[in-house]
Amino acid sequence: MENMENLNQEKVSPKHVFLHLFVIIMLYATTINFLTLLFQYINVWIPDPLSEIGYYSASRYYDIIRFALSSFIIVFPVFILTSWFLNRNYSKNPAVFDMKIRKWLIYFTLFVAALVIIGDLVRIVFVFLEGEITLRFTLKALSVLLVTGLIFGYYLWNVRRTKPFHRHKYFVWTIIAIALVTVIAGFFIIGSPKTERLRRFDDQRINDLDNIQWQIIEYWQRKEKLPETLDELTNEISGYQAPVDPQTGLPYWYIKKEENSFELCAEFNLGRDERGSSTRARIPKPLGARELDWNWEHTAGRTCFERTIDKELYPPYNEDDKAKNQLRPIPD
């Protein structure tokens, strides 16, 4: 018996130390990304006008979801596979199960879980006292308590075991199912990669049209007339040239209507409510804030935007203005 124990002890190698350390790091990364996803899902599903200051400010939630989702899709399977591999080692070699490093790491995980529970709850309560919506506060607090509490309870039970346990597959499959639901919910919120690419093309079109619009206004202020075509905006000295559609490479439509009014048109992939997900349209429009997306509402397909230059808001430049702004008249 003593020889058998010595044989098992010899099978314990630095590989097992690093495997235990690696699985704990993967656990931390998985937990952080999972809680991040839950928090951002709550922020999107229950929008707060005080937090979502316009579309582009609120869209940071979607960027955070994409990054957390990308990390979770990679890190979580690695955590599950490494844990499975370690459990197989426990069955083959009980000495690995009795390693001191394993218990040290489990106790450290319990310590970190307790700190996370306390720290996150303090932060959530602080945000609630700042005026956070009660439902958002409640859901975030429950998310932290459930996730970290589950980890704390599982590892507290784990550290008290004296031998490997082989009947926790239902627990593992439940965790995997929850992870799958979380990932699917993420794609439902942010949209598929194909939809996101189409949305980015539309975002670039909006930026291009806004840029062209201001170039037209400046042209009118400097020359007191509108250009006949967008080619007249080309300036070899400044290097400006009207951008073209990023997807097709074709010029945008420009129509001169009257002395101080014009239309700009573009072909969009998605309508306003389709850009990313149905939940994106629920974000409220801010009061008194200028955001490009609200200034360029559109549907899928060709959309034209009519603009009229207000002479009082955008008066023609005089010579003093040109000197002050270091403007040079555009040559006829």
C-alpha cells in the first residue's frame, strides 16, 4: 500500500500544478465575461435615458457585448475541457486530487468570490443611490449574487470532499445550457456578423453624407451659391474630394433644388429599426443633443434627405470672416 501511494505521488508533476492554475484563471475569465454580458443585456433591455445619451453613446453597450461574447465563446469551452481533463486525472491518480496547490487555489477562489460579491454589491448599491432604475438595480444585484454565490457554494463543497465525485455531470450540463442561452441571447441583441457588416456600411454612409452636407454649406457660405454637382466640392489644395458609397463605390446622389436647398440620397442596407436588433430602436432620443443617427433617419433602400440652408444661421462669409477663419475664396 505504501509503495502504491509513493507511485501515485510520483505521477504528480508540474503539469498538474499549471493545469490547476490554468483552470482557475479560466474560471475567473469566464465569470467576468458572463457577468459583463448579463449587465449589458440588462442595460439594453431596460434602457435608462440618463445613461443612454444618444445612439452613438448607447452603442457602447453593443461594443462591450461583442468583446465579452467573443471572450466567453473561447474561454468557457477551454474552462470546461480543462476541468474535464482534471477530473479524469483525479480518477486515475487520487494523488492529484490531494495536491496542496489544488486546495490553496480553491480557498483563494473562495476568497476572491467573497470579495467580488461584496465589491459588486457595493458598486450596484452606489449606482442605485445615484438614481439607477429599481428594476435594473434588482436584476444586476441578483445576477451577482446568483453567479458568485453558485461559484462560492460549489467550491466550498469541493474543498470539503475527500475523494473525487463522478456524478456531477448534470450540474455541468446545466451550466453548459445556461452558457448556450447566454450566447444565443447575445447574437439576438447585437445581430449576426452579416447584419453587423451591413450596419457598418450604413454608418459609413451617414458619416459621408454628413461630411458632404457641411462641405456644401461651406461652399454656399463662401460663394453664395450651391454647387451644381459634387465634383465642384473637389479642392486640390486641401485634398478634399466627395466620398463615394463604401459598398458599391458609386457616388452619392446630389440634387440641387433651389437657391439654398438641396437633396442628398444614398442606398441603405437596413432601416433604422433593423440596424443591429429590434432592441436598439428602444433607446430614447436625447433632448437637446445632436446625434448623426437621429439627424439621418432612413429606411432600407434609397433614402433622400432634403436640406434648406438658413441664411441667418449660416450667413455668407464676408472678407473679415475669411481673414479671421483664414479662409481663401474658392476660385471660379
